[in-house]
Amino acid sequence: MMLFSLSSCLYAFTAGMILSIVFLFLLNTKALYSVIHPKILVFFSLLIIVRFMIPGELFFAKTISMTFFVPDLHDFIKNDIFFGYNLIDMFLLIWMIGSILFLIITISQWWKGYRQLERIKENAVQSILLKNSAWNSAKRDLKVFKSRYVCSPFSAGLKEAAIFLPEKEYDQEKLRWILHHESTHIYNKDLWKNLGYRLTTILLWWFVPVYIFRKLLSLFQEIRVDQKVLEFKTEIEGIQYARFLIEEVETQKLGLNQNLNLATFSTLGGWMMGKRLSYILDEKRKGYLNVVFCILMGVLVLSGFCFVIEPDYSLSEYTLKQFEGTYGEEDFTHGEIQEDGSVECYLYNGESINFPSEELVTTIFPNLEIKKES
């Protein structure tokens, strides 16, 4: 059974942010890629996001009660701060408005990119890469467009994905690398995955881990395809392939990539290209370190379901001040402990006040008689 509360949501958010910062530090460590497989990193970044999206606690979760900071934080979140709306209401409103704005921006970019792509097709030389070609990994016929408006090879399209090439001539080996690379992206349905994750980013636009995961997912897709292209190849061929990637980066332009859902042959940005080259040229991953990393990250992420921090109002200064000077011990006849652990204290006039715990009552009214509920 999974329990949900404000405390479990706050704990999930905090744990997700801390793990994300640690994870981002690891991702920027080049040495990590020589020992850990990228799919392991993808799995755990996804696990962090899932941990946040299920902000609950398991039935055996241990509650950690705190009398400082947490009670004040809960009160601040629940109190009205703007025309009767509390912080949670404001956050949900900003979340909804932000998601709508991100959706509008994304649709606008996609529409602009789609029109650019159609103009490229209109002025391109079209050919067919047959499904039985040794250069085609998609296992179906693919359209190949060659245009002067294309700076670097890429694949685009969902229902009818196609490959786009610049007008310049490539030798046979480089052309084989490009077509094999882009057709593998299509076979892996990477364009559909990118679309799905872009929609997730629109929904969780304010949560830092989704951007980390998106970046890492793109890296994993490229490394996975590079592995397929270089399968059974020699070390020299791997070096030549890496050199060709660098050459293509220098000719690539950013504008089209921002507006389209596509998979490129080379990668924009030194961060991702550096990781790809490191993986291609230094494949020394150690299986036992993958296991150790799995265990370590698994414990860190899953332990978030086993603990929850709850506010303890019994001894907080805020609670004590609330009752100071309002009622004295002489105003009450007795108190009764309820099933939920709270204490119902009865006044001489017949009214009663509920206190959250017996500890609070004994702190404020040390001599008051407290009975079990009859």
C-alpha cells in the first residue's frame, strides 16, 4: 500500500533534486563512461524521475518527526498567501500555465520545422535506400533526400521517416557510415522516443531531472547507434569514424535542430560529442563496476520510499506560543487520549479542544488528568 501526503511529496521532491545534482556531477565525469555502460545511467535517471512522480511512502516507511523547521514549513505552505490561495494552489496554477506555454512554444517550433523540412524536400534530389541493402538497418525501404539546404546528415519524420543528406559528395565508406547510422535511428524508433520525452518535458518543465534525462537519453541513443555501426570493426576504423564525426560537427548548424524532432549523425555540443568519442575510443567497461553502481544507486533511490519527514507540533515554539495566555490548566476538567494519538481536553463549560499529542498536553498542562478514551 502506498500512502501520499504533503510530507511525502516534499520528501520526494527534495530527494529527487539532491540525487539529480549528484547524478549531474557523475555525468560530467568522463572517466565514468569508460567503466559504466550508458544504459545503466539512463535507467537510474529514469528511476529518479519515477520516484518523484510517485511521491508516496510504503506501508512500512519510518516516520521521522521534527519539531523545528518542518512544522513552520508546513504552516507556510498551507497558509493563504494571495487572495485566499495557499502556496500549493499557486504552484499548481503556475505549473498549469507553464505547461500550456511550453506546449504552445513546442507546437510553434515543430510547425516551423515541418515547413522547413517540406521546403528541403521540394528542392532535393530523392532516391530510395532499399530494405535489403547492406547499408540499411531499418528493414524497410527508406527515402533519401539530398539538398543544398542540408548542412549535415540527419533523419526526421515519424510515420514516414526519411534520411536527409547535404549536396556534397562522400566516399563510399563515409556514406555507408551515415546511412547505417541514420537507418539504425529509424529502426530503434528514436524519433518516437524523442517525441514522447519532449511531451514529458512539457508536463514537468519545472523539474530539473527531466532535462538531465533528456540529455542523457540523446547520448545513449547516439552511443547505441555508434556501437551498431562499428560492430565487428577494427580499432583503426573506429578512429576514422570518430574523426569523421568531428568533421561533421564543424559543418552543422543549430537552427533546424531546434525546430524539428530529428536524429543527427554528428552531435551538437562539446559535452555530448566528448562522451561519444570517449566511448568509441576507450571501451574498457568493467562488469562488476556496473553491478556496484546498480546496487549503490538503487539503494539511494529506493530508500526514498522508506522514510518520510513529518512535522511534530508537540514541542515546537510556534505551538507553545499559540496556547500561551489562552487557557490555563484550571480551565480544564480532564483530557482523553483518542485512537489517533491526539488528546481531547474538556473545558468546564462543556466545550473541548483537541491537541495533537499527549506530549504536548503534558508539556503545557503537566498536572492535568489524562484518561484513555472510554
